[in-house]
Amino acid sequence: MPRAGSLVSAALLLPSNLTLCYLLFLAVAASPDGPWGEAESAATVQVVSLLSGALALAVALLTLFILATQWLRSRWWLAVPGLVLAGSVIRWLFPSA
């Protein structure tokens, strides 16, 4: 039978990782309404990218804590926050692409 810490950790990390992926999707999918809306769109992309990057750092720290306590043992839990952080940084650097 799985330990309660493993179940609680997985139940906490799964929605957190899904939220990160959704925020990154919003940053990538944002597009201007036309040539007049490029500045506003770029600002929106940068704000959402910054938010997803900050949350990815927080989830990565939470994941590191959970892994240090050995409630979960698989290091693969760090893959999602790492990839979202990398994607957020790239999208933040190139908001109008």
C-alpha cells in the first residue's frame, strides 16, 4: 500500500504541473488582433511568461523538497517544471515571435 506522503505529494504536484503547462500554452498561443495590437500582445506574453516562470521555480522547489523527504523517489517530477521554465524564458525573450 502506498504511503500517505506519496499520495499527497502526487496529488499536489499533478495539478501544479498541469497549471504550469496551461500557463505556458497561454504564453505561446497569444497573438495580436492585428498590426495595431502587437505592443499589447507582446506585453501580455511577457507577463504570462514571467508568471509561468516564477511558478515553475516555485513548483521546482516544492518538488525538490518532496524528493528530499523521499515521499516521491522519481526525479522525473522535475522534468515538467524545468521544461516549462525553459519555455517561459524563451518566450519571454522573444515575445513577438
